[in-house]
Amino acid sequence: MLNTAVGVRSIPQDYLNVGRVLKLPRTKMLRKVIIPATLPYVFTGCRLSLGIAWLVIAASEMLTGAPGVGGFLWQEYNPSSVPILPQGEQCPRVICLLALLCSHYKIRLY
């Protein structure tokens, strides 16, 4: 939300002036000037919030013992389940790799 507000405030004045010179209606100004200028800020906000959401989800699952990524990692961390430990080590790596791939292709979209 904050990144979107910063993105709207940081639109170059030249872009808005060109829209005024072309006498664009408000809807067309929004679609053709404002939204494209703010998309990098919106996607940055999405990337940051997704990273924080993953941390919060994993931490809450570790604390509650709920089934999921955090619960799985907590079970693998306990000494009683030593034979499956390599899977517990690979789980965060796979999640990070998937997040990097999604992030890479999201950047390529705009």
C-alpha cells in the first residue's frame, strides 16, 4: 500500500503534462499514464509483502505445530527424527528457489 502511494507521488510531472496536452480523459489518463508509471512500485510492494508473509507463516507454524512448512521444519529439527533430516534441509532451499523463479518472471512481465 505504501509503495503504491509512493509510486503515484513519484510520477514525473512531464508524464502528467503530456496527458494534459493531449487532453486525455481521466480514465484514459489513469490507464495510459498513472498505472504504467506506478507498476514497478506495486510489484516491489508485492515482493516485499510475500517475503514477510512466508516468514510469518513459517514462524507461526513452528510455534503452533500446525501441519505445513514450518511444522515440517520444526519436526525435522527435533532430534527424534534424524533419518529424514536431509529433507528438512532441502525444504527451505526449494521454497527459496521457487520464490526466486517467481520473482524473476514477475519482473519480466512489466
